[in-house]
Amino acid sequence: MTNFRRILRYQIEDGTRDILGKEIAERVSKSSLDSDIDDTILAGIGAHALRRYLPGEVLHGIDLFTDSGSHALVVANLPRQENLPATPVHGFGDERELAVTNALHLGLIRLMRTTPFAVDFENDGRLIRNVVPNPAAAGLTSSWGADSEFFWHSDNPHQPFGIPGSDPRPFIPQYLTFMAMRNEERVPTELTAVEDVVIRLDQETVDRLTAPEFEVRAPASNDGERTQPLRNTSVLSFDAGGGYRVRYDRGSTTGLTANAVEALDRWCEVLQTIPAEELVLESGVFMAFDNYRVLHRRRKFVPGPASAARWLRRCYVA
């Protein structure tokens, strides 16, 4: 059966990587820059250097990604920050120590012609989340977890889909972006396209999943006191072009009618065997994907020593 997922992939040459890293390091060394305060400055530094040194083909692909119909974008072999601090397994660290990484991350977001944002009900309202095996999240299905599988889901499905040109914070983030810092455990981030799920369902189930007969609560990683469940919504809906988009988290999505419960059971059955792209995000890899059209998951794993444990940096963008 055809796989619908489309991933744009680019590999930066070593020489380009080195000169890019040197320039960014020199520019951020003159100030103390924090991603939550100086995000515009960091984005400007990163975007300037990236435009100067990345090949035209790569710049063109990044620029057109959100209009390309692709599900994900991967840019590998970007500069690794020197003197990288220990993995902040308790969730947060000193953002000023990560100025090179943040300039790259936010610069790439600017090249995508997207806007980074944070939400006040997650991650203490900070712009960039450290995806780490936090001991405080033991037993929880969370991006801070490790010992529980994080089943197929979209991020923040309890929010409405966005309205173009509006404040993105009240809505499901359309894109998720990641910078990989460490992944010695070689834990894959798995992606699947919503189209690959739908094509494996019978039409009656698809129709039931598009009916407003579901409730979606906030995921466990969110501050429950700041969120409300979305009732009488659907798992599947259509975008302006008639394509499918999805809201789903197994732990927080329930059916409100017998038909909805049955459709959700069938949906979960198909997800157990769905074809997936397994992306082992190694240090120096940037990834973005369409959270409206992609489900992602992370299987349980055994973290390495805390100071060198798996560490990704995530930022919502719209």
C-alpha cells in the first residue's frame, strides 16, 4: 500500500557546518542572550549566517517547506555547540549557555517564514522545551518521560485549529521544530502521515471520526488548571484545501457516543500497525513537522547517565 508521508532531507557539508558555527559563535559571544527575552535577536543572528553560508538549494527548500505539501523537514550536520552543558534532566537550564544552538534553531524558524511561540499552560510558559528523561515524569506519558511509551499523538489537541494571521497561542501549534543536542541512546522519533492512517480505515469509520462526537482533554504535560477540554469535536477534519488534519492523544481523547467509541477503537487498532518513519535525531539535526497532518510517537527507553542523557530542544511555531 502506498505511503503518503513526504520528508524533505538535507545534509550540510562539513566545511559549511564549521564556518557557519564559527560565525554564529563569534556573533553571540558579544552578549548574554536568553531565548525567552532575546529571541528576535537570536533569530536575526542565526538567519543572517544561515543565508550567508547554506547552499541555495537548502535555503530554497527551507523557505518553501510550509507551502510544499511535505509532512516534515530534516536538516542534518548543523554546527554542534562547543562546551555543551549537562543535559537538564529536571527540565530547565541556563538558556544563556545555549546561545549558539538557539541562534541556529530560531534562525531556521525564521527561514521557514514562521513565528515561534510559547503557551502559558505548558513548560512554565518558556519558549523552548527541553525534551529530556526527567525523573519527575517517571510513569507519565510525557515528552519528559522515558519509561512509558508516548503513543501516536498530535501536540495540544485540546485546542482549536488555527486561523491564519491570528495570534497562534489559543490554537493547536501547526508546526513543531526540534534541535537535537544528544541522543547516544539512539531513540527514534517516529512520524506517520494522517493520510496513511485514513487510507487504511473503512469509510464508515472515517465518517464517524469526522463527526463532532469526541472530547479531547489536555495532555498530562499541560497545567490542568489552565486548560479546558474541547467537547463535541472531531478527531479528523478538513483544511481549506480539502485535506485531512488530525487532533489526537490516546490518553486524553474519548468518544461521547457509542459510534464514536467504536470508531476510536478501530483508529487505535490501525495505529498499532501503521507504517512509520523512524528518525534518530543525532546531535546537529534540525527537524520540523506539520502537527496538523502528522502523528508522532516515542517508544519507552532506558536513558543514559543523567549528564549525557537524550536531549532534544522543541519549539512551537505557526
